[in-house]
Amino acid sequence: MKVYKFGGASVKNAEGVRNLLEIVRDEQELFVIVSAMGKTTNALERVFAAMQKGDEPLAMEHIDESYAYHRSIIEELLGENNTIAEVDALFEQLRNIVRNTVYRSSDAELWYDTVVAFGELISTTIVSRYLNEHGVKNRWVDMRRAFLTEQRHKDANVNLEATEVRLKREIAGVDVSVFVGQGFIGGAPDGTTTTLGREGSDYSAAIVANVLGAESMSVWKDVDGILNADPKIFPDARKIERLNYMDTIEMAYSGAQIIHPKTIKPLQQKNIPLYVRPFGNKYASGSVITGDVERAYEPIMIQKSNQVLLKLHSRDLSFVLEEKFAKVFNTLDSHRIKTNLVHNSAVDLYMSVDESWHIDDAISELEAEGFDVEKSDDVEMVTIRYYNDELYRKYAFDERIIIKQATPHSLRFVRTK
């Protein structure tokens, strides 16, 4: 069994779906994980935002726009005036959710997951139908039934043991060897839909690979492989042919968009190689991530935007490190706020965290616990792994830097944009 994952950019139009067909056409024993098409997740986030405001007409307008986008892809693939009944039914389910939901802010993550999951359900329905009509017989798998997650919305972890039973049950006793399932989504113990975090389709594919003992996992992207930096930010970016699991985790945790941070552990557990391959050329080698590669020797440069810097000062001058770390991080975790960099003195604690709906709520709780809290928006975090003297001199003395940390292998800093 192989596992292929196709991101939203790979299936953003009919041409992309046709190319997916060419990549999988000759494969047997294959599980295909597909993300939402193009920018559909962003479009569905706008639907959810309209729900939050109680603006049903605006939510319906966004749904109609998304329907028109998917309908145009279907007609280009199957012919003018053709529809897919299952896709129409999914859009009607989404409209009914908007019509009938009594929204409460306390349920924000629940309804967010419920709404945005439709992107993957719709894309996989289209892809599965197209493959079946062009000779690649496959079974569509509802990953909300196949993946059991924790009772946590917007960033759920998968219960691997329970998922193994469920997923194998979903694919057992069928006369096909190709399966199409959604990335990014699963099901909670109470039956509600969960999501695995933005870009979580990589994690979905890794779970499938682990459970089914896959010989390999491939992520098909619009790049030649893994680059040591984002070429839009660092023009001298170069391709890395081979990378080990540890360096990949460090890259992903620091904000590299190449792979979801949770992806590596399920693969490492069974030493499954991960290939990052160019969607436009299925014969290209791309890059490979395995456990038997030494450290990377190219400097790896990562810039993570959408950060908020929090400075906490202990009013009673009690030692932050010894007495209050647990309280601070428990508060952030309860609000689903991810911390990316921590720096402390005796009574001050600096943290670079991801933007979140709930930061102001978390700040209120921390202030009630005896902290003065300062918040700085519009900052970014930069990580340079395996930096050299030249890179240190170039980046470490930037006047915009607020926090800087250096170890023998990594230079990390938070700076204003």
C-alpha cells in the first residue's frame, strides 16, 4: 500500500484533477488523501465568520460562490450541465446548518470544524467520481467515521489504536484497491466533526500510512521538493535532496509550510519514507525524508508570520520560572493558543504565540492571576537552523529584533515586521 496526498493547490481546477488522474492511473493498493480545492477552506471560513455575526444572507452568498466554483470544475470534468448529486446534497447540508444553527461563541470551534470540513467532503466526492469514470475504480471513505479523535475541536489529535480498527473496517471486503479519503477531518467521541489543524491533511495521510503499514507516503506539491527556505522571502533558496525526521520536525514546528508538524511521528514509528514530489512531473525524484539520513548541511531558514508577542510581568515579583509556568501554559492551552518561542527573566516572561480569536480572553485570565500583560501585534518569528557566521552577522543584529535566542545549531528571533 502507498499513500498519496494532494493539497488544495494541486486540485484547484479541472486541470489539476486530470493531472491527479494521470499520477494515480497505474497504481494499485493506493490510498489517496485530498484537501479542499484551491482556497475553499478560506471561503468556508468566511461562511463561518458570517455565522458568527448572525448574517445569514452573507453566509448564503459565500456558499453560493463556493457552489459556483465547484460546479464549474464539475462541468469542465464531466461535461456542461452535468452535476454530481452527492455534491449538491453536501451544499444543501451546509445551507441547512447556516439556517438552523443557534450560534453561541462558546461553541465557536465546534461550528468552525463543522463548516470547514465540507471543503474536503466536496473535493473528495468530485475526485472519486472522476476517477471512477476514467477507469480508476475506487471507494470513497468518510474519514469522520474512519478517524476517531480526541474531544477537541480545531486542532484534534487522532486516537491511533481506535482509528486502526475503524479505518481497516472501512476498507475491508471491497473489490477495489484504491481508496479516496479526506485530509484534515475526523470524528470526536460524541459524533461531531473535528479538524486536525490547518494543513492537517499531511497528518491525515501519515496516520493512514501508519495504520496500513504503507511502504511510502508521497506529498504532491507545486514545488520541486523540499527547499531550505521560502523562495518568496529568501531568493537564494535551494532544494534539499534528503532530510531526516528530526530536522523536518524542527522545520515544521518553526513554521515551514512544507509539512504539518504532526506528520512525522506516525511515519517515524514505522520508518515509512516520506517523499515530497512535484505535482507537475510525476517522474521527478523530489525530496525524501527518512530516518537514516544525517543532519542537513544546508542552512534552513524559516519565517513565521501571524505572530503575537506577549510580555507577562509578575506583579508580586514571584519567580515566573519556578512558580507560574504551568499556570500560564495551561491558560493558553485551554484557549487553543500555540506558543512558538519562550524567553524569561526572573519575573518577566516573553512568548511568541500564533494569532487566535481567544488571545484577549487568555490575557484577561492571566491578568486575574496576577500578571501585567503587554500584547504586541504585527511581529514575526525567524528561525535559521544550522546557521553560519555569515548568516549570523547578516540577521542577528537587525534593529527590529525584540527577542533573540542562539544555540550551536539554531538562531531564533522575534522582530517587528
